[in-house]
Amino acid sequence: MPPLVDSDIFCKLGVMGLLEPSLALFGVGITECFRLPALPNMLRRGGIPKLYGSAACNALIPVAMSMHVAPAASLEWLAPLVGLPKIDPGEAQLFACAAENSLLIVTGDKKALIALASVDGFARALAGRIVTLEALLLALCDRLGQEVVRLAVQPLLSVRPGELTMKICFSPGNLNPREALESYFNALMADVQPLVLWEPRSAAAGGG
């Protein structure tokens, strides 16, 4: 099942070199996935190149261009999300599109998910289809090994010192990053109820 990938998590996974391995968990390649129309321009200018560096962002532009543009969601699904303070217009479009078309959505925005949980109809439409960064890293630890993922995460930590969760999980003194990730993921599942998140064991079972 090809997922819709939020722009922020696209950048995080791209900087870490974990975009393709993450999508492989769902049996899809980058050219099968969807993104917001603005992503290539966001990689060229503004806050994202300042955050991750121009070289890293320039390398991700052709990757973004190879993806499908997410189809516009209908007003029926989009209208309940418009104006919610924790959900920006891009996220609203992705949530609505995923719900309407029964697609996976890859997102790392906890505040937006908490806000989405209170909107009628979305918990049912997106049950098991919301893929978070913590879940992806857990699945990748199982598939690639914890040390491979630890090495991949380092460039992101150097350009985003505010990534507190990953700094804790993958700190040099933490010998079991998977255990720490699982703790954060379990807390996130509780915080976003009644939304049901995609779980890493889905990847272990070959499910997408």
C-alpha cells in the first residue's frame, strides 16, 4: 500500500538515509508514494535548507520529484480539519486524503495527531494506517539492527539538536535504543487515542 509522506518526516528520513528502507517495510518504492505539491520548493528555499543544509536538501529534490503528488481531498473530509490550530494546511490535506482513499500516512507530528483524534470519523477511517517516526525506527531496528539505525540517526542529531526523543534513545550511553523507542511509542499510542497507530509488528508480519 503506497503511503502519503509528510514533508517533515520525508526530510528526516532522507537526511538519515532511511527513506528507502522505511518504504521497503511496506513493500513499496519511492516512486509509488505520495507527497505534498510544495515539497520540492520547500527543499530549495526557506527553513528546511537552513535546518538540514543546502547540500542535503538539493540531494533530496530529485527524490521528491519522483513521487506522486497527493490528490486533492474532498471538502467532506477536509472541511472538519480546516482552522484547527494544531493541524496546518498541508497536514490537513494529507490526513483528509489518506482517510478518503484508505491510504497509509507517514507523519511525525504528535500535536497534529492529538488534534486529529478529536475529529469525528478519522479514527475509524485511519485505524492502523498512521505511521509514526518511532514506529518506523522500531521496525528498522528489528530489520537492520540497532547499531545500523544508531549510525543512520547521527546526522539528524547533529543538524537538529532539538530532536530530544532520538537524542535520548540513541545516546552513546543507551545500549538498547529499541527499548527506549518502544517506551516513547507506547506513550504516543496512549496520547492519541482513539486513533490506532500502525505498529512495528505489522512489518515483522509482512503487513503494510
